[in-house]
Amino acid sequence: MERNKRIKGYYTVVRYIPDIYSGEIINIGLIIHLENGSLKYKFIDKENIKIKAFKENKANLYQSIKNKLEYYFKNTAGLVGLVGNISIASPENKDFLNIISKYFTNENLEFSKPKPMISKNSDLIFKNLYEKYISESDDKKVNENIKMEVTKLFEKRNYFGTKVRKNHKIKPIKDIDDVTMKIDFIYKNGVWNYIQVIPDLSSNKKKLDFLAEIKLLFSAIPKEDKVKFVYSGNDNEVKKLIKYLEEQRNNIEEINMVDNNHVKNLLIDIEQNAQNNVEELLAI
């Protein structure tokens, strides 16, 4: 297994030059080529602030370049890297990054010289390199994006101020005013429902901090109250964490935003069961 042995490879940073006259260069992507012939790559979206700062034609040019790169990497196959009628390089080729760089480099695109890397966990080193060269806050924004997704669902139905409050603060330790916790969303359907987006858990410290905070929340609220954890995707670490929390307390619920039934059931519960005077109830 990859995690049990060191994997060697090379990585290159992909750079976009929106205006050759100004000479401005933007790091827009990262490619890792591993010795086993596998690829890892990621590019910023057209909606990224780095791209949106430019005129539409420059943003469209970037999108075209991004699509071309991703399409080739996704479909390259065989010993010669054939995609349609184009044969550039196969990931089986040890010199893959150099060949790819030469082919795609033009007045609007360039690649950094491939650098060696070695790791027992290529996913982790990819994440670290991406944060270092492309976007330090990219993965952290994912959690804010999930929260924004929930916010939009609630705003569309006019829940805020009536059925739901956003960013509710509680004092888990009554006698210590300086210690507060922010609850992403809260509503009441007979009992209080605390909705919390699971944060970035990419390190042991972050996991421990999150668990400590949630245990503090558990100790501060009645046992009958419900705590709903929101996430998106199929992260095994998140699922393990939720399972652990379920063993610590009843009335735990998970809401996976990619599961339509999860989202539907949440909205039905709020629509049909949530009380309409959340602000008054919280003021008591």
C-alpha cells in the first residue's frame, strides 16, 4: 500500500500569464507525477479571485487552458499517452512532466522546473504543496463553502430570524464569560437543534481541537437536544469521527450535503416542525 512505503515522484507548478505585456504571473495549478505512473493535479477555478480580477476574455482564456490540461490528464492512456489524435506523453514515461511542460508552454502558460519529492502519503504532500504554491486557504474555504451552501438553502426559504438563527453564540461554562462557542445554525422543534459544519480535520491537532470543542458543547446542553454535523463528500475520517461522537451521545445526526435525502429531511424538519419565534426563544 502507498501509505506503507515511500513513493518517489516529481512535481511542477503551473503558471498562467494573463497579459504578456505586463508580465504578471499567477500560480494556478499543481501536478505531481509519481514513479508508479499515477498523476495528481488540481487547478484553481475560473471563479477564483485570482482569475476574476481580470477581464472576461482573460478569464475565458484561462478556462480554455484549464479544460485542455484537465481533459488530457484525465484521458491519457497507453504507452504513448494517446488522447484522440494527440499523443504527447504517457504517465508511464519517467520524463512525463518535462515533455508535458514543453508541449503546453506558450505565451500564456508556463511550468516550473520539475522538483523531486518523496513521501509515504502522496495525498498529504500534494495538499501541502498546493497550499504552499497555489492557495494557502483553498481547503479551508471548503468548509466555508459548505456553510454558505446551507445558508443559501435557508435564505431561499426565509428561515433566518423566524425558524433559524445563524452564528449563535453560547457560553458552555456559565461562570466564564470569555469562553464562548459559535454554533453555525440553531432551531427548535421541541428541543434545540444545533447544526455545525465540520471544519478542516487535516491534522491530528485539528481533530483533537474539534473533539474538545464538541465535548464541551455536549456538557453544556441538555441530553435531549440534537446536534447535527454537516459535511460534504465521502471523507472516511469525518465518518469515523461522527461514529465516535454517536457513541458518546444520543441525538447525533449527520447531514451529507451530497445526499439529497439528508438535505431534504433537514428542510422538511425545519419547515414542518421548527418553531417560528427562534429569536424570542433564544432571548429567554
